[in-house]
Amino acid sequence: MTARSRKKGSRRAQAAASQPPPRPAAGIPLRRVLVPAGVAALVVIHFALAVTSTRDKCCTFDEVAHLTKGYAFWKFDDHRLMPEHPPLAHAWAALPLLNEKLTFPGREQPAWYKSKTYDLGKEFFYGLGNDPDAMLRQSRRMVAILSVALGVLVFGWSRRLFGTAGGFVSLALYTFSPTVLAHGRLVTTDLAVSLFFLASVGALWRVLHHIGPLSLLAGAAALSGLFLSKMSAVLIIPTGLALVILRLIVGAPLEIRFGSPRWLRRRWQQAIIFLAVMVLFIVAVWAVIWTVYDFRYEAMLDAQPDRDVFFSPNRVPPGKTVWEHMGRSIPATAAVVDWMRTAHILPESYVFGWLFTVQSARGRDAFLNGDRRLTGWWHFFPLCFALKVPLAVMAVVILALVAVLMGRARKPDVTEKEQGKGARSPRGIEPTLYDTAPLWMLMLVYWAVAVTSNLNIGHRHLLPTFPPMFVLCGAAGAWMYASRKWLRPVVPVLLAALAVVSLRIWPHYLAFFNTVAGGPANGYRHLVDSSLDWGQDLPVLARWLDANRGRGRAYAAYFGTGDWKHYGVKALPMPYYLRSDGTGTYVLEPGAYCVSATRLQLVYLIPTCEWTNDMEAEYRQLKPEMDAFAAVPNTREARAAALEQKDGGFRSRFNRFARLRFARLCAYLRERRPDDHVNYSILVHRLNEEDLVAALEGPLP
């Protein structure tokens, strides 16, 4: 460079230095507009997918009960219905119905006295002229609103940990998750408890570092919402204790701000404060529960002894109360319940609900990959996760884990101070691991309980673990800033693949299974009930039958609480049961056999889904008598005369035979591919005379 050129460069530098600094652009920075707009777009998409996907879906099995409970909660101030579920989610979902002119079942009837929520619900939905579809639309939107709130919470927490890119990764996973969309639109307790689990661990973690009026209020509100959502809220207790222990091990200063801030540095001081906060939260939750139950211990208004009782799914033995029956085989729990009842520690309905939940958790009929058990399998929920979660989500989980282990999980758009590293983490532990402690601690506790649980009735019970998992997946956003450019599009491509998968399965989110499971068409071979077939597709079955039944008969074995008459289902129900007057066609004929996946696996019908030698022997023994009765002319006079010649046990033998014949038919159907399906949850087989002979007479494996 020449002396002349150096001189010119020096002049330019001096001129530039003399100029005033450039003014910032007028108006709001583009980033502050795009981030809220992006969040709004994703949650609107999530809300739209959830709401529109229920358009052709009738009530799932439990929704008639949940919504009936919520409506009765507001209208009658009576807490006898479904006490095993606290009322928050039901009351929230039923709010829109309060402005409707609905007719509720009369309360001067046995169903009300015996707290039979499902019987009342079916009458409320289909027996009194109400519009069940309109009721569900309004109430399901309320649940979808809670799902939107949970999505915003997922984004906010992830952004605070991993930056804006991480926040959007987490929110995209939440927005298009088939599991969240399947249950974030239904009138159940699953979405509400997931929301308050995440809010509660977040509020607890905040209180363990900063104690002030707002943090205490947020913690009390979140925990109260959790304990009013579902009895599984008790899992927050071991989770919270584990977080307290971790916090005391770390020993970072604790900020207390009531006016001017104060810092506590000694662990024994912090332990005392944490104990005081725990007592405060217990009192707050206790007070809120009593407030919701109107500070009244008795669950039932105007109850009469021996008439008004809580519901029991099993017959209560003579001489025992429903409380004693529910406490069978769990003496320690029953003793605690007796103390709580005597001392009126909590409202009667809440106490009985807890006892009911503990008893129910001992076991229930469950299905997995062709096997049936009452006490479940340790691998039920891990296998549910492996079969029901999209592979794109699993890939993002792996990338997030690798990012944390490699120390890449940093926020690229904020300072270290904003990242929350002021708290000293244990030596040798990645700071991100400490910052995310409430998330993985909740998942560890919940998964530990899940794999040891005897209650294996649905993938939905894992739902509370999905929001914290999605928040942690925000760590995968670090790959979008990788030094190797070919790595940067990997996460966006995976999120796009998830969106495509989610849109392709719309509106059948309950029926989603990934390619490992063989897709939704093979879902019935792995899982049933609320993991696939919860009775939601009765309206579509009615339309399918109108368009495709052909000339032969149509039979339907439906699992659910939807009403056949309301939706116009033109089919004969299976399995048959003997009518009071004996009339009816009890011979199976060629035609279309439409069998719900849950019925195909015989769940809740017969203890096994296999056809055993003992069942075959009993079937063969009963068959001649039943065939002879079915051959009697189908008139009232002829059937009445035939029934007069039978002994008193004929009716029970006939109904037993009907179940056995249906079980044998299902054993045959499970060995062949369906000819068609109704939204994957109802399998259709077209059987001719030869097929029926093979199913009902021929050898079976």
C-alpha cells in the first residue's frame, strides 16, 4: 500500500468517526413482532386441529360421565358423581352449558341415589331431547383452550432455557403431537392435570430460588389447580421433595423479596424456610379444596341412609358399606381414610374419591400385543411410547439429549446472566442439567410410577410427561446454530415431517400409530380402549353402513357410550342377549361384521382374548340347546311357549353362550385381515356362509 492510499484511508476513518452514531430504527423491532406472531400462529393451528378433528366424532366412552358431573356440579351443588375425579376439569368444560336450556335427568330415581354417573349421563345426552353433539362441541372447545394455555407455557419455559429457537422447537412438537391433539380436545381430566403438573413444578422451582408474594401466590394457585384436577396430583409430593433436596445440596443463596431483597446462604436457614413454604402450600391447597366443595363435608344433599350411596363398580356384599368394600385388601389406606372421615380432614367426596382411586389402581382389564392381564406389565407404557410417538419426535429427543451431553444446549440470543446461571450448580454437573431439574425430575417420578403401576388401560396416562419432554427438546434448537451448515436444517426437517404426519392422520388422532407399529391400520393388534378405540366413531359407522352394507345383514359390536338410535346405526348388535320376551333373530347370517377394536380383543367381556379348550368345551355343550331355541318361530307366542319349558337358569346360559359364540367369532376374525375399517377403530369383515361355518364350527388355533 502506498503512502498516498494510507493517507486517504486515514481521512475516511476520521470522517466516519466525526459522524454521529446511526439512530435506531423507528417503531418496534421486527423480532418483537415476529416471535409473538409465530407463537400465535402455532397455537391457533393447534386449536384448529383439535377442534375440527372432533367434528364427526361422538362422545368417547368417559365423556358422557365427565360432562354430566361438571353440569351437576354447577346446577345442584351435589358432589356424589364420580368422586374419584376432582371437579375442576369437569366444571371448566361444562361452563358453556350453563347458558343452554338443557334438561337434566330427574334426581328422584335409583341412578341418582346410587351415584350411577354413566346411567345419568346417557340419559342426559340421549334421552331427554338435548343436543349431545352441540354440548360436546362447546365443552371440547373449553378443553382445547386449556391445551393452548399449556402450549404457551411450554414455549415460554423452553425459550427461557434454550432461547427463541428452542422455544419454537418445543412449541412445534407440542402443536403437532398426535398424543396431545388426541386428548387435548376431549372432556376428560388428562389435559387439565398435564397443565397443572407443568405449572406446579415450575412454580415450585421458582420458589426454591426466589421467595416473594408473586412466587408464593403462583405456587399456591398451581398446586391447588393440580389437586383439583386429578388424584394423581400426589406425585407432585415426591417430585417436590426431590427438588428441595437437590436445591439444598447445591446450596446457592436464596433470595427473599418482601420489599427490599434479602439473601439466605446457610442451608439450615433455607431448610427452615422451605419447610415453612411447604406448610403454607399445604394450608392453601387444603383451603381451596374446602372452598370448591362449599366448606361442606357431606357430599350429598338431602341424603337418606341406605338410599343415597357412592357408586361401586362391584356389588357391595351384604352387611358391608361401600366404604368398607372400597377399602378391601388395602388396610393401611382404609385406616387413613377412616381417620380422615372421623376428623373431617377433607370433604367426604374427596376422601372417597381418593379411596376409590387407590382401589382401582390395584388392577384393571388391560390388553397389550395379544395378551390380557388385570395387573398390567412393567413394559406397557414404554411400549406405548415406542408405538404411539412419531419417529420424528423420537429423533428430536435424541438430538436434544446429545446437545445437552455435548454442552451445546445454550441460549444463543441472551447473556449468561439471563440464562439463570446465577445459582451455583454441583461441581462436575452441566449447568443445563440443573436448570432443567424440575422437568426431568417430574418425568422420572411419573415414569417410575407408571412402569410399576397395575393400571395399564391407556397411553393417555402418559400425557403429563409430554409437556416437560417437549420443553427439554428445546435443547435441540442448538443444532440450528451448528458450525457445520449441513446440521442446521436437520431439526426443521424433522419438525416439518412431524407436521406432515399429524396432518395426514387428522382427524383420527386417537388412532395414530407410528411405522414401528405398522401404522394405524395395525394399531388394533397392539393397543385398544383409549389408545385407539374409545367409541368415538359411531356416526361414521352409521354412514359407512348406509353406503357399503350391501345386500346381506349388518352386525355391529360397538364399544362406547354413543347412542345407536341417535346416529341412525342400522345394524344388529353383537353379542346377542336374550330379550325379555325371547323374540329376536339369534342366528348369525352372512353379511358385514363391524367390530370395534376393543370388542375384537374381548376386553371387558371375557377374561382372555384367546380361545381356550375349556371355552370350546363349554361352547359345544351349550350350542345344541341354543340352536334349538333359535330355530323356534320368531313370534311372541312361540318363544313364550319355548321359554315356559326351560328352567330358571336358561336365560343366564343363553347369555353366556352369546358371549362364547362372539369370542369364537373374534378368534377367527383376528386371524384374517379386515376387508375395511371405519377410521381404524372399527374393523369390518365381510363373511359369507362358508366363513361363518369356519368361524363357528371349524377348528380354531
